[in-house]
Amino acid sequence: MKIAFIDFMDWNYSIDTPYRLPMGGMQSSLCYLAEEMVKQGHEVFLFNGIDQATTSRGVKCIPVDSKFASKIKSLEADYIIVLSDIRFASVYKPILSKKTRFICWTGHAHDQPGVMKWSNPDLHHAWDGFSLVSKWQQDKFHYKFKIDLRKTKVLHNAAGPYFKNMYGDKVAITAQKNKPVLAYTSTPFRGLDLLAEAFPLIRAEIPEASLKIFSSMKVYQIPESEDEFSDLYKNLQNIDGVEYIGSVSQKTLANELKNVSVLAYPNTFAETSCISVMEAMASGCTVVTSDYGALPETLAGFGYLASLNKDSFPYGYILEFVKLTIKALNNVISGEAEKTLQSQVAFANKNYTWRTRARQWIEWMQTL
């Protein structure tokens, strides 16, 4: 099959980029999915903000420029997969091949600016399918935007390739996590400020606890000089036991998470299919986060969920998060969490890989 991905963000990236540099979840997901589709025998193209045409990991990457319309028309793709832009199909479907099927794929929550135009039902009809990343997101989109559920398919995100099969069958996971190390790996606006308040309370109970922070706005191609959270990073570096590292490559993050006991993620942002949590699960980290958005769905029964109860926010929430994190750390250090972590890693290796996800995508696309 001939498959074209289209991303109208003005980011300059190729399929190889997330292997080398930090990058946002949707674009990273697109790269891993496109590469895996090539491995499964399909011809794959990516139209995006790249500055010049190239072939990256088998995917032909083509700039979105003044000749875009003629390029996409001459391609005669079997499937066109567009990131979030609900307007695309109504404009281009009338002028492209009748064999082409149009899919809109988004990881945004229903209240994000990137999907506000989904509220126009006239823009829904031209699409053959909508790919959504969780049941929670599907329910919200159906309720708010009245999308036809018969056109939707829930296809979760997955962890990057560096997080696959990190442990052998007989390896004791907790033996590699014999120190109370916490990590935060998401973007700063999703709860890092609350972790700055929670960590001193955790350290008061477990004095040897440390916290590594892999977070910045570089994943959105925002330079350090323009990062609005720079003051938060400076404040964190003044807290005993905290090491602020910033955003790192997937390979580096996977190596770091092997020695991390707990992903400490006091999330306050509506996650739709949390890749940071999936990566931590595959890395054998116990996850402590909130019950907000699709996080319970992503965790699939593993980890700990603090209730994001607005009546007690933020102090009641922080105290519950601290209590659960201390419990999680003790269970990992004592080895009590070993059996659960083995099951968690096995679950992630089976369900949260792009090889599995690409196969599911293709199976669904062929039904359209």
C-alpha cells in the first residue's frame, strides 16, 4: 500500500529525528509508526516542514511548500493520514484520486486549541476514518464534537524502540533499582511545579531519595532562551536531592530509566495516551500519577493513581501523591514490587510497541 502522512506543523524533522533529539509525542509517534509500516512492506511518505526532500529510515520525506497540492495529487496514495487538521479532507478529497482514503489522527484532548475546528460537523463528512489514541479521548470527542463513532478507531500510542525488551526473562528488575531514585520525564506544564512542592516531603521520609528531571520545552523545538519555565528549573536545582537534566534523546532516557525506581508524575494536564508513562512501564519503573484523563487507561491496572479532586487541590492532592510515592519507593527498594513489575514490563512489551500498533493500523485501514 502507498501511505502518506501529512503534518502541517512547521517543524523541520525526518523519521530519524526522534532517535537523536527530544521531540513531541505526536511527531515522534508518527515517525515510529511510519518506519514500522515500511518494515511491514508498505511505501510510506511524509509531507511536513522539512527543508529539503530526503529518504529517512525508508520513508520519503517531502517539504510542504507551494507545490504541495500537485505533489499530493500526483502521488495517488491509497491512504492519507493527516495530523489533527480537520479541514484537510473537505478541501483535498474532491481533487484527489477516488481510491484514496482519508484519515484524521490526533493526540490532542478535546479542549486543546489544535482541535477546536472539530466542532464544525460539516468538516467531518469528507473523512473515511478518525484515529484516536484512547477510549477516554474517543468518548470526549463524541460528546463534544459529535463525531460518528462508526468512523473512529482507538489506536493507542506506544513506547519508542529503545524501550522494547529492556530486561531478559530471568533478570530481577528491582535489583537494578536498589536506590530510591525518582524521575520526571514529561513536559514542565503537566505537573512539574507540584513535584517541586512534593519532593521535599518525600525526602523528609526517605532522606536518601533523589529526583532526576528530564523536562524542557525543547521537545516542541523551543530554544532554551525562550523557555518560559526557566525559573522553575532554577528553583528545582536549589532543592536538595534534585538533579535537573532537561530533555534528552530516547536512547539516553531509556538508559537512565533502568536505574529509576519510580516515575513521579503529579499530572494536571489531560493526557490522552501518555507516552511518558508507557516508557516508564517498559523500563520497569513503578508509576505514580493522577487519575486524570486517560492515565488510568494507559496504566491498565499498574502503578498508583492519586485523585485529582478539585476540592482538595492542590494541597490534598500533593499529600496523597507524596503518600503513594513513598509507598511505591519502599516496595521497589524492598523487592516487594518485583512480581508486579515483571508483569508490567511484559504487558508493555506486548501492547505498547510500534510494531504491534502498525499492524493494528493496517488491519483497520483495510476495512475503510
